[in-house]
Amino acid sequence: MSIFVQCSRVIPLFLFWVFILKVTALPDTDFKTNLGIRVNALTEIEQTDEGADAKYLVYTGVVEYEENTATLLKDVDLISLSYQAYLGMVSAHALLAADCGGKFPEMPPTMTAISIGKRVYFGSALREQKDGGLFHILMKDSLMTAELNACAGTKRHSTGSCGELIATAMYVQENGHLPRAVTRDPKGRPIAGINARVTTWGGYEKWSREMGGYNIPACNPAWPNQYGCRGFMERQGIRVVTNDEYRSGKRKEGEEDPPVPPVVEKAPKETFEGGFTIKKLVGWEFLDDDDMDFEAR
């Protein structure tokens, strides 16, 4: 039996206390806002007698401010929001895992924040059970597929499960066009004043996740000669922001009080719980390999 978004189980008492211990082990926070991080309907959870597993699992959220984020939010503010969204995912996942049973998969390792216009789009990495990540759910002739195929002549890496693409997909779903439609002019030149940005928070190591993660360079630059997430962001006119103070080098295993960014005081005008459901406009659907149009190399 396949179910979406949540499981209908009574939370066992011992799992409830596991959740409490996990959350209280994270750094103390004093957030003033609700970012609405929830499981996106893209998630597909399989319920079994032993618990639950997930073919696809992703957490999302969207907030909108009264003013344009280009000037309202500093780079460190966006990093702080990605940190808050990451901790929101930690809490949401602990509750969902407790509800769905002990077989439930691990939480996605990262949370990305993309700011464009008055909104900030939050998307976790995609936790999936197939090789190829997002490339297994990209429909033919979609905006996202066409854009990922735009640099088909270059060498590409095939790990496409990053939150940067998830967050972008929500923007596309809501606006009906790719970000570069508003960040670049018809000749591909940056449009002044847009200041679209992306940053990521999380942890690939278990100890780093348990201590609250760190600021990870969005779109891992480990494949400098391959077209992937980083090239995709550059093509969209979205600037990657990081801060060395909150990078992994400053957050070491066993460190008792790792640095975290200051809390963003400005509250959003509106919070979209769980973000926007990712539909066919974006081009994502559960596919068999024979149906895929994007071919990871």
C-alpha cells in the first residue's frame, strides 16, 4: 500500500522519547518565525508490516515577505533561514519517523534556501531508493528536463538529488517559468538588482547532523568540469552564498558549542506550509527507466 505525506500510526512511547532526546540535543535556538517545513506531496511512502520505507522523501516550505528579499535579507540572513529550515526538517522527520515505524528511512542530509523576489523557497535533498535521484522522476518535455538537457554536450554527474533543484522546482511550479526568466535579459546578461541567491545547510556525517549541521557550499563544487547543480544555478542567475564561520571546518566532531548564524528577526508576511505541491508543470512523476528523457552521464 502506497501512501503520501504521512503515516497513520499511533506514536509508541519509546519513539516519542527518542524524538525528544534528538531535538533537545540540537543547539539552543530562539527563532521568531515559522518556516512551515513539511513533507512535500512528491514524497511516496510505502507502509509495511515492519514499519515504513520511502521510495522518495523530500521536505519543503515557502515564505513570503512584505519587501523584496534582494534588499531585505543579507547573505547571512539567508544562511540563518536555511539553518532554521534544516532544524525544522529535523523535528518534522522525527515525528514522521515515529509515526511510520522503525523501518522509516533516514532524514535527507541537507536543506537549501533560494531567495527570489519576495519569497524564499526551501527544499531538502531528495532521499530516494533508486540510483539517479531526480532523473528518475523527470517527465519528458518538461521545463526542468529541457533545462537540464540544455548543456547535453558537456560531461554531467548523475547524483541529481540536491535540494537546490527541489527549491527551484517549487519556483517553477508557482511561476510557470525558470528563474533565469527574471534574473537574466534575453541575451543572458544578469539583470541588476535581482540578487537571487542560494545557500545550503546540513551534514553528511552523522555527528554533524546530530549537532545541527553546518553551512555547506550549495551545489557541491567537487565536479568542476561536469555540468550539474552548480552549472544549473549559474545558468539561472542564482548566486551561491556561504560563510566560512559556519562552514564544516569550524564545526568539528566533539565541538560543544559550534557557531550558528544570528536569528532573523523579520517575520514573513505569509508562510506556505510544506511549500507548493510539485506537479506536472515542473515535470516530475514516478517513472520507469524507459520513460526518462534526461540521461545522466
